[in-house]
Amino acid sequence: MSDLEDTESSARRRKFLPHAVAEAYSDALKRAALEAFEGQYVEAQLEAMIYPEQIRGEALTLIYEGDND
């Protein structure tokens, strides 16, 4: 793969990843509300107890760091 193709591929991944992380976060929150707390909390209540932007941001940071290895 040429440097240009590699750069374009990386740019496409970086554009797509925030959407993928947001979707995975949403799915994980739904599962956590049901499984970890046995339905005691609905998603919105559980989300109010955490820092969603920080969680999604950390996930993206870890993915991007792995991409650079």
C-alpha cells in the first residue's frame, strides 16, 4: 500500500470511528442497564451516573493509539 493510500485509509477510519464508538456505547449502555443492574435503571438514569463523553473519548483515544502501533 502506498503512503497516499495508507493516509486516505486512515482518514476514512478516523471519520467512521466516532460513529462506530457511539453505536457501541449505546448498545453497551442498554446491556448494562439490563444485565449489571437487573433492570433497576433505565438507560437515561444509568447514563446520568457516568461521563458519556469521557468514556467515548477514551475509547477513541485507545483505538487511535492502537492504530499508530
